[in-house]
Amino acid sequence: MLPKRKLDELLPVRFRNGEQVKQFSKPCVRCGNMLQARDMEGAARLVEDHLAIAATARCPKCGDTFGIACVVDNTKRVRRVIIPSWAFGLYLRNLPTQAGELNPASAPEPRPQAGADEAPVPQPAARIEHRNVQRAEELVGRYGDKPIPAWVVVDGAQLNFERVELGDRVAPGEFLLDGCLVYRAA
Ligand SMILES: [Zn+2]
């Protein structure tokens, strides 16, 4: 597992589209003082096209500490993650390390577009979509702007919400909804 680090040591992070997250700030939940990345300790990792952040923030003004769990997309929109920041942090720090990730300052430049005379890069096989998905009206929370249905019925079988999945790792028997919500049979 990766050790916890100050977030200012983990930034900047560059997305594949060239956008960079250089700073991350958040108001103190108690006194409203604006905290910076140096006041936060935890994990900030690029997961596909999202920067996932799980950290503990400590306000230098009032001394309050609070958890932060959120995801920044490649247009720098920040979304809250509904699972507790400590659980999200454990998950992030346990993700396998990607090349170049540990040292963001020396991360390689985005790859140039392939020339027209080069063979096309094979695309990963498309995920098989289930035909018939029915969503529960009952919600267990939200992930960013996505409501999380408590359960879904997939081809006649009811599956309950299991977790938010950012790494696209879905076990057999699990169903991935909207690319990030995992459901499985009770
Ligand atoms: Zn404060």
C-alpha cells in the first residue's frame, strides 16, 4: 500500500487530455478558512480519466480535522464521493501503481496522436451491455451528480448496490452500472 502523503507533494497531476490539477483547496468545515493541498494528507491518484482524492485535512487556523473524498474529472469538475474518506483512501492506496504515477513532476508528456500511416491501436473489447436494466426508485446516495439506485433488475435478476468502482474491476456475477456503480446478487 502507498504511504499517506501531503497532497501538495502529489500535485500537479496531468490528465491525458493535457489538463492539469495544480492545486486543490477546500474551506474548513468548521471555520471556513480556505485550506490548501499542503494542509491535507492522504492519497491523490489518477484513475483512468479522474483524479481521485482521499485525504484528511487539518485546519491551521482552528485545528479542526475532517475527511475529504472526491473525484476531479478531466474538465476539473469536482464531485463528492459518498463513501467515507477513510474507506476511499484505503481503496486508493491499494490500487496497483501505474507507470510514471509515483513521481508526477516527471510524468511523461501526453502521447502524440498516431500518424495516419501507423496501424490503428486495437481498442479493448466493448463491455457486453445487458439489454434490460430496471433501476430502483429508492436511492442509497449519490456519486457526484449520479443518483445511486438501491438495486437494479438486470435481465430479471435483482442485484443490490455494492460499491463505487473507479478502477473498472468487476468480478464475475457483478454488474457495472453507469461505468462506476457495482451491483451484485444479495
Ligand atoms: Zn478551521
